[in-house]
Amino acid sequence: MANEPTNGIQIDLTGQVAIVTGASRGLGRAMAVALGANGAKVACVARNAEKLAETVAAIQATGGEATSYACDVNDRESVNQVVDTVVETWEKLDILVNNAGITRDTLMAQMSDAQWDEVITTNLTGPFLFMRAAYMPMMRKRYGRIINISSVSGLVGNPGQSNYSASKAGLIGVTRTLSRELAKRKITVNAIAPGFIESDMTQDLVDKFGQTVIDEAKKRIPCQRLGVPEEVAAAVLFLASPAASYITGQILAVDGGMTG
Ligand code: NAP
């Protein structure tokens, strides 16, 4: 199988079933392609059905199997329906990657209730809904890999991101707690904290605040560059693999050394 999308990492996930949220573009798309190229059947979740179809096609082009589910992670019923359908169709759920996320950056004095609520709901409640729905199917099989995509903004503060930082720090708290609930069932729960990664999300920063935001950020990154989605996907692949069986409750920063 092609391993180009994963920067050379090859892991045998044949027969495993994965859900990746936010798989329509950016980091989530790279994660879905990496999991699919390494043998997992991938359920790709996001709101934009056309973009999801492109991710599915990219997985199929590597010889992998994938389906798309147009679903808003804030919609409780849809989330339960997606998980139920995946488990019914593919008979189990091994890997859940909670990647969908948004920013609504502004200083707190200007932050509206809606900006606060939207970010907390999408970035924290959405993952909760998926983890709760995945809990029993994973318990029944006594196997699972849950990977929550947090952020360095959940580890250290970032002006203008109080809503986003709170959601990502909250996700770290949920990760640590759930890892303790599930460890004896051979289900691991970990988080990844990406730094600055090239995607629409970082492009939005440039559009809003100008290129200097990125230039200033690079000065704080020991690797002196932004990461690419495939570098985060490689970390997801490892944590999703059977090889990562003794790693749980951990937060892996993929940030070019920024928080090192
Ligand atoms: P992105 O390019 O903006 O993509 C976000 C993804 O989330 C899209 O696939 C989007 O799909 C999906 N999404 C957003 N709201 C959704 C909703 N309500 N329901 C379902 N799907 C939804 O962002 P990205 O840079 O790839 O970021 C992916 C994750 O990494 C996020 O959790 C982000 O916080 C985290 N992260 C990114 C960076 C970075 O530098 N890029 C750094 C740290 C952490 P639709 O629009 O089709 O729904």
C-alpha cells in the first residue's frame, strides 16, 4: 500500500475500523488518508459532503476503504446515528479520532456569548458526544484507541483564544479522566497537541491578522517552520496502532519544539 501520505510510517491496521471527525480538509483529511492507506476502514465525518467525498476518493486511491457521513458534531442525534451505523455496517469501532474544531478568536472584552458557546460546543461537547457513543462498542470488544486533537493553546494561554484554549484544555482533562476509566479494557485515550500547522485554520489567522502572526510564531518554534498535516497524521497513526498499547492518558505535542 502507498505510504506517501504518512511520511514513511507504515502500520498494519488491516481490518480495523476508524472514525475521523473533521475529515473534510486539513489535519483530519490527512489523518483519514493515513489511516486508510494503512488498512483501516475509515468513516469520514464533517459537514461538507462534497469535501468529504474528496477525502473518501483519496483513501480509495490508496487502495483503502472509506465512507462519508455528513454530520455536525454538535448534533447529538446525528453523532449517535453515525456511531451506530458504523458499528452496524463494519461490526465494531476500533479507532476514534476527535479532530473537528473551530476558532472564533477575539479578546475577551469583545467576545460574544455565541463565540464562546460555539467553540466550547464544537471543540469539547462534540468530542464528548462521540466518546460517549463509542464507549460501549469499544467496551464490548475490549479494545479501542481514542485520540483527541487538542492544541498547544490548551497547554499554554494565547491572547484572543480564551474560548479555544478553554475547549482544548478541557479536552485534555476529559482525555486524562477517560483514560483511567477505560485502561483495564485495553482502550487507550490520548491527546495530540499540535502547534502551528499549515491548514485553513492557520490561513484564517493570516487573513485576519496578517502574515506577521506567522512570522512571529516561527520565531517561537525551534524547528523554525510550520508543521504540515501529515506530520500530525503520523502521530495519530502511531497512537492508533496496536504498538501504542501501553500509552494512555498522555498529551503528545506535535509542535516543532515550541512547548519543549
Ligand atoms: P480546518 O482546516 O479549519 O478544518 C476543520 C475541520 O473540522 C473541517 O474538516 C471541518 O469540516 C470540521 N468541522 C468544523 N466544525 C464542525 C462541525 N460542527 N461538525 C463537523 N465537522 C466540523 O482546521 P485544521 O487546522 O485542520 O484543524 C483540525 C484540528 O486540529 C482542530 O481541532 C484544531 O483545533 C486542531 N489544531 C489545529 C492547529 C493548526 O495549526 N492548524 C493547531 C492546533 C490544533 P466542515 O467545515 O466540512 O464541517
